[in-house]
Amino acid sequence: MTSEVIIDVQPKEISIALLEDKSLVEYQNEPRSASFSVGNIYVAKVKKLMPGLNACFVDVGFERDAFLHYLDLGSQYSSYEKYLKQVQSDRKKLYPFSKATKLPDLKKDGSVQNVLKVGQEVLVQIVKEPISTKGPRLTCELSFAGRYMVLMPFYDKVSVSSKIKKGEERTRLKQLIQSITPKNFGVIVRTSAEGKRVAELDAEMKILLKRWEEAIKLVQKTTARPQIIFEETSRAVALLRDLFNPTYDGIHVNDDDIYQQVKDYVGLIAPDKVDIVKKYNGTVPIFDNFNVTKQMKSAFGKTVNYKRGAYLIIEHTEALHVVDVNSGNRTRSENGQEQNALEVNLGAADELARQLRLRDMGGIIVVDFIDMNLAEDRQMLYERMCKNMQKDRARHNILPLSKFGLMQITRQRVRPAMDVNVEETCPTCFGRGKIKSSILFTDQLESKIDQLVNKIGIKKFKLHVHPYVAAYINEGFLSIKRRWQMKYGLGISVISSQKLAFLQYEFYDREGNFIDMKEEIETK
């Protein structure tokens, strides 16, 4: 299996797509103004105690206060609390972490009001994004994640990923990490560390230690609360850190700054793979070039088609996701109804595993498969689903089919499910139902070009239109495009874009900046 990462950087947002064998399996999109907050560390103040929940609310600067349960304080909370006071006691000289005192573990059956008080400062890390009406979820067990390991202050032991099965390798890694881990730190060794040399592991250890030292220096120097003291790497780099593997054929980026960030990171963790990071310079939008846009249009939405006419219906409620499997107009199998149901269900299991990763669906997922009478067929479906979900990095649990033919799946929910609206509002009538004659569309475009060139003074620009419209404009030797160039100059480029609706258009200058040339309602 080959994998490619496609990173589309736009002025207002950044989108990242992961392709496996050219098939879209993961997609992330976020505004460039917004930050990915999981992993961020703050020094913040307790705002409200909730003894009934044995928890508290903490102000970390979000619209809603963050939630911190007593059990999420962690066993080493007392050690963190004492060290925080020692750091803040002297603003000029940093108290060495190697001299920090490790206090007895916090009792698991204690109560929050005996440990915290309103206004108290705490070191916290976000473990779950704000979802719906809920604020972020916090922990006081701080961790710094790298490619090969996770560094944890006061953890004081070395754990090896259970996915590393060989006893000799587990022992080697444990002894190696113990020899390079400083006092008062613990490490969780990740699966990707298997077979790595001591030099690679030691280099990453130094990077993670530097992040901790820089965070503590911020605590010492700043007095504003809440104050972020450690911010996770950029979304593109964070995704690569978790996903990167030697099978990658390419990482394609259409932005110079993000390209350099990604190249530097890959050069750090896998110097022999730095050449797979490539800057995309094509005129066609990067997602169109790698067939991402078309796959998004077909994969998101309420109805998802898959093999031979069968389809899934995916509904989302506040409590859970519900998936219904339908055979549609699929041709019946020659072996009868039972075989037909099995084939449809197995195909649904393949597509559903992809959809869970693609949409990042979390919480409870209930799947209504087509009823099957044979126990061996139901077991085969359960095993197929388990096998498909092995590629999923999120923690999950799958139950066998119930007597009603329902499969229940729980999947770790860290951020809101990805929802891409694939329905298009008519850009010409704005949903009113009446438009100008479409044959006049090119006249409308020409008036915009005339305004752009002769009134605004922009001579070089790109006009993005629907592929059908682009084909019409470029048709023939004396095409409409050529006539425009003869009249307004050779700086006009016409680009087909699959993300645009039929009579939708967008103008961009030579640097790729969007030019707003639309009137509020152009149908009057």
C-alpha cells in the first residue's frame, strides 16, 4: 500500500488529505486563524469547583471554561503543584527540574475541594477539543509527544507500546531509553520506535526536553493568566507526526511556508525521506490534480454509494451516529438472498471503516446491517469489520451483531466529526430559483474582466470556473479566452476548478490572493 499526503493551503483555511492507494481515507480542514488546541499546555486558574461532579472548571481562554475531573489531576499532581510554586518564587533564576521533589501519589478516592481552591493556578493540558456546547477537557498529567516517544515529567518510568510484540526488542528499547532519560522524567515508547538506533532516539529526547524547558521558562517570566506555555506544532506537521511511515510516496504542498515546515520536520525525523516532500506549482488546484475534490463530493453527505448500487445512509444526532445499510438496485446474487446480503454487508464494512476515519466520527456508532440468518456469516462480517478497523489510530471497540442485526461501535472522540457540505447553493440566483440566461454568463464574466483590467488596474490574474465552463471558454482556435486576451492582454488565465458550482467563478491575482468581484445579488 502506498500513501500520499496532499496539503492545500488557502488564505483563510488549510486542508490536509491522506490518500491510500489513491483512495481518500482521512481529511482535515480548519481555518488558518484557528489553532488545533489538543496538546496545548496552559498555566491557568481554577474558576469554579463542582463537588457533586468531583471536578472543577478552569479558565484557559476559550469561550467556555474547560473541564477538569479529579481523576485527571493525575497521581503526580502534588509534585507539579510544588514545582510550580518553586518556579514562580524566583523570576530571575530558574529552579532546576532535576532538583524537584517527587511527592507521594495523589489518592484516587479523594475529593476535588480538598486539593484545589478557586483562583488557584494549575498546569493543564488539553486532551479533547471543545465539542458542541462543551468546553475543552483537561488533564494535569503533562506529556510532550514526538515521533518515537512521549516524554512525561514526574512519570518516572519507561513503558513500551503493547503493539511491539517481540520480547527482545521491548527489553532493548526499555534499557536504551532508561539510559538516556534524565531524572524526574518518564517515557512512553511508541510503536514507531521499533528497530530505531540510539542516536535517533536520543536526538528526539533532546528536542522534547527542550520543549519542556521552554514551557517552564514561560511560566517563570509571565504573570498573565491564563497563559499558553506550549503550543502544538502546526496542523500539517502534527498530522504527519502521527501518520508518517516509510511507505509514503509523496507529500505535496502548494504553499512555500508550509512546504518548508514540513520539509524541515521530515528532514529531522527521516532524513532519507526528505525528497518525498514536493512543492506543487501546477495551475490546476492541488486537490483537483490529485482527484481529492471529486472523492470528497462523493464521500461526504447523508448518502454514500459503494459497490454495485448499494449505499449507506449516515445520520448524526447529539448522542450517536446511525448508519443504515441498503442494497439499493443491486443485482441479486445467483446464490440467493443470504449470499446477496452477505456481499452487501461486507462491502458496507469496508466503506464504513473508511468513513469513520474520513469523517473522524466518534462516540457511539450504531450500524443497521441487512439481516443474515447464518451465524457463520454474521461472524465473518464481525471479523471483517475488526480487520478493517486495525488501520484506525483512534481507540475503538466493536461488538458482534445483536439479535436485531445491529453492530455497536465506540470510537475515541477527540474533536468534532468532520462535516463537509457537498450540496451547492446556486451562486447565480442565491437560492431564489431564477437566473439570467446562462448564455449571457460569458458576457457577465467579460464585464468583470473589463472592470478588473481597466478600472482596478490588475493586468495579470486567474479566473477559476467550473470545468464545463472552462471547456466552453477554451473551445476552438479563436476561443473566447483568446478573444479576451487580444482585447485585455495576455495576463488572463482560465483555470478549471471542480469545487465550483456550474455558474460560479472566482478571481485570483498573480500571488494567489482572492479578488472579490461579486455583487450581492447579481440576478436583479
